[in-house]
Amino acid sequence: MRIPILKLRDCLLVSIQWELDDQTALQFQEDLLHKIHLTSARGIVIDITSIDFIDSFIAKVLGDVIDMSKLMGAKVVITGIQPAVAITLIELGIRLESVLTAIDLESGLDKLYQELGE
Amino acid sequence: MRIPILKLRDCLLVSIQWELDDQTALQFQEDLLHKIHLTSARGIVIDITSIDFIDSFIAKVLGDVIDMSKLMGAKVVITGIQPAVAITLIELGIRLESVLTAIDLESGLDKLYQELGE
């Protein structure tokens, strides 16, 4: 199973709508980096509104994919972090400090376009 | 397996990135109609760029879901119809005559916003 990645102008949109298992998370990491390379995307919005539970492995993969995307030159906005996920992330010591966040997909896209100066 | 449906302002975005089996297609039909009801979406873009083969059952489900969405008051744009899919649709006698189409997701969204007068 793969997470669909949509291209919208020079941004990529990802909506994760079910709990990720480890294999899917790693596949997603690979797919996203490949798609950034393929499309020269400048920004990425990852919407995790539907995720209400996150474990340490998935949190790490998510943190890694953000850092990797940055290395490749793409800004990342994470949207729709649920209360329980926010609690878990902080309790796991994952602060996602340098990451842009927003309440939902629309605000995330707005924030991204603003950051990209569009 | 479910097809993710993204909400972007008053539109829904769907990107079908793998061949649909019959069960997934029916589940998608149900999910989309439910989401239209839930979000009061006025427009829908269904991107099928990644689909390079379509059979008569899936074509029928796709045609049905477009008609059903219209009944619920939402305009539908289909984007990224591949040559082989276009050939199959016409050979099957499915002309999708009243459906808006566009070459890719971006053009589809533009067309939809134009139709919705935004």
C-alpha cells in the first residue's frame, strides 16, 4: 500500500488517511523523496488530520522525511496534528522545532505559499 | 484499501494512483458521496493520471459516481485521462459527455474554480 502524493503547481500534497505501518512509512519516505526529485517541488504539505495515534518509529520516520526533504530544498508544512499526536510527539521528545505547522490543509498551503513568497 | 479524499477549501481532491479493484471502486464511491455530504463540497477533481488501464466495471462506477455527485450539487472534473483510457472509454461507449475534463490536476482545479465562479 502506498500513500498517494499529489502535485499541485510546484508543491506536493500528501494526506495520510490511515495509521501507517512501518513498511508503508518507509515506502512513503522513499516515494516522497523520489517525487521531490522528479517534480522539482519547492514545498510539501503533509496532512495528518486522520491520524490519532503515532508511535515512536512512525514519528522518527516522519521527522527524518522532513529533514531529508529540507536537504533536497523543499519546505515542509505538517497540518492537522491531533491533540493525542501532539502529546505523544512531545512525550517522545520529538519537538519538530524547525517544522512549519498549521491547523488544516488550507492554512498549510497558505502558509507554504507565503513562505515560498508566492 | 481506501482512496484518500482531500478537502481543499470548498472542493475535494482525489488522486487515484493505482488500478482500482471492484471493491475499492465501490468503497470509493461510498466514501466520496459521504464526504460531499459531510463537507458541503461544491466541486470535485478526480485525477486518474496514474491509471493506464480501465475495465467496463470501473468505468461504470466512475460514470455513476460523477452522476451521483452532480445530483448532490457538486461539479466534477476528471483530469489526466491517458490515451489508452480514452480509447477504452469510447470503445465501451462511455462518452462522459457532460463531464468536464482537463489534462492535469492544476488545470482541472483552475477549470473548476472558473466554473464555480471563484
